Amino acid sequence: SNAQPLTELSADQLAAFRQEQQAAYETLKSSGLKLDLTRGKPSAQQLDLSNGLLQLPTSYVDAAGTDTRNYGGLQGIAQLREIFAELLWVEPEQVVAGGNSSLTMMRDTLYYLMLSGGVDSPRPWAQEEKVRFICPVPGYDRHHTLLESLGIEMLTVPMQADGPDADAVAALVADDPTIKGIWIVPTYSNPAGAVCSQEVAAKLASMPTAAPDFKIFWDNAYAFHHLTQDEAKSADVLSLASAAGHPNRPIMFASTSKITFAGAGVGFLAASVEQVKWYLGHLGKGSIGPDKINQLRHAEFFGDADGVRKHMRGHRDIIAPKFAEVQRILRQRLGGKGVATWTDPIGGYFVSLDVIPGTASRVVQLAKDAGIALTPAGASYPYGNDPDDTNIRLAPTFPVAEEVTAAMEAVATCVLLAAAEKLAG
Ligand code: PMP
């Protein structure tokens, strides 16, 4: 039957199934598709939601009376910091509004830690014999490549539905002073769609660490990117850490890259006031101030925190149907066959697909040969190495709806063929 697990097929049935899938794949290949499910980018329709920015600001003087055309204001304009402080559950003085990329702020923070050490470091990290980080997997490839570029070794823990496996993390950091940090995407994680619970966040914020300057890089890139009415609230990690006596442990990041324009938004960093001072002290060596005109433009465009929330519902209306289509096709084509499991996220930009161990790279290759670009297998793991060769990241926001349908039908065909090959093999 249609929904019979492949493992229950007889050898003859499996051979027939494999032939069917091979034929379907040949048809797919000859249809000359050219589709891309690789990067988590907003679609043109989503970008259009923010075209009002192109007519702003109406004035170049901000609410505090500052002429935004000139140098200065390293921390970013208060008017915009106030809006995002409310959204991120922190105080405006804990927030830095920066340039167009939060990833750049994360990189700078790591560089400062390496070259100079943090507010609570005995010495610069680069002077340690070894520096290691914990990376929940699957995770965001750019976090991994940044750490790798600095020679920071990566250890992995599983990313679970409620965040990183906190017991595994606590066990690792308890008596290993070389472990200096962990990278977490707490809300609608890339790519698993996991939401870090208050309990997990509290554990990470309070656990004893052998390193006195252990950092949580709390990358809340998808904090407001809800796909349903069930809007996850990010755990308040700064308050939790502060209450536990580790006020400088978390450094929070966010940006409007997937709220307004992905190349012309505003990045944010939030931390204890002391740590913000530390960050600005280093930043000030290389900048006299950020692009305050873009910041004012964003503040005018949103008006207040509710303006951001309302704007995000516009995104949801555009991308939720694409995510529903991914689910429909996966369910219809792969459901009950015992060849894959996948996430059904309530926010963020990705669906994480786990195929039969040992077949993810084969699926990606088959798709590529048929004209469908998928994120390389293993991309969500440090060093690009998924030890089980099982995980594939799907990013359905950028293509138009018909392309999502065609691409996902193709992915399903590739998953079934790779599974049939493997089981027959
Ligand atoms: N963090 C995560 C988890 C992301 O998925 C992305 C975008 N792909 C970024 C950071 C990049 O953010 P920004 O554009 O602000 O540099």
C-alpha cells in the first residue's frame, strides 16, 4: 500500500518500488527544473512589505534632537533601541543598535574576546592553550565557520524541541575550563525550529562553569518570526543569568534582516550594562558611530514595538502557506513510509528533514542533478560533518509558491529513490 514502510516490503516489492522511483526520477530530470531551496532569504513579496522605508526618514533629527546625518552616537539612537529593548525584554541601556548585520556584531564580539578577553576573563582567549565552544546540532553553518576560522574547536550537543540538551551542556562545562561558550538560536532555531524553554534557559544561565568567562551567544535572529497564532516568547536569558549571579554570561543578538531588508536592516546586541560598555569600548576603536539615518528610518517605519509585531504578521501571511505546502507534500509523499522524519515549525525560516542515515548526501546529489539546489548535506554541523549523513535543511521562503511545490515534489522523489537504493543495496 501507499503508506507501507519500505522496510516491510519483500525483496521483489522493493525492487519494483525502486524501479518506480527510478522512472519517476528520470521524468523529473528530463523536465529541466531550475529551483533553489538553499538559503533562508525573504522573498521579493516579503521585501515589498518594507518599501515604505525607501521614503523615510521624513526628518533627519531623531526624537532626542540628534542630527542623524553627523558622526557620533556609537550605541545607536535611543528611539530605535527603546523599541527593540521592549521586544527583547531588556532595558534600552542594555541594547546596542549597530550596522546592517548581527553576524558582524557576533564576529566582532568573538574577535574582542580572542584579542583582549571579556569583562571577566583572566587573559585574552587567544592566549589560552585551547578554546572550545559547544554547538547544538543541527545548527547555523555561519556560526560554525566563524568558530573554525578562529581555530576554536567545536563540541556538539543535540538540539531538542525545547532547546539544547542542557544536562549534556552542564556536564561538559562543569570541569573543562577550555570550553568558553555556547552558541544558541533560542527561538525557532536554524534549522530545527526549536524554541528554548524557560527551564532550559534557566539551567544554562545558572549552571556552574569551569571557565569564569563562559559566554552564551544568544542569537535571537528569529525572535519575532512566528508562523502561527501560537507565538513563542523567548526566554529572558539576561534576567535569568543576572539573578543566578552571572550577569555577563549571555550576549544577545538580533536584527531586522528578516523583518525589513536583509541587506539594509539594523543589527542589535544586548547584554549587561557592563558588557555593553566593554563592547562599545572596543567598537569605538574602529567606528565613530553607526548609520543613524537607517536607524531613524526604521524607528519611524515601525513607530513602536507593536508596529514590529504587526509587520511580522504581514510576513506570516506570505510565508505560512509555503511552509504548509512543504508539510503537505512531505506528509503525502513520505508519510508512513519509514524513510524520513521532519519538523513542523511554528516559526522561523526552515524545515529540518531527517532521511535514512547514510542517504542525505545522496538525496542532495540526486536533487542537484535534477536541477534543484539544496543546502549541502552536513551544512548544519561543525566542519560540515553530519556523522549520520541524515539531515537536510529546507528553506522555503524565497521561491514563489509554485516553485516550492515543484521543488518539494522533487525532493520527495529523491528521498524515496535514495531510500530504495539504500534498502535494496
Ligand atoms: N543568525 C542566524 C541564526 C541566521 O539564520 C542568520 C541569517 N541567515 C543570521 C544570524 C544573520 O543575521 P544578520 O543578517 O543580522 O547578519
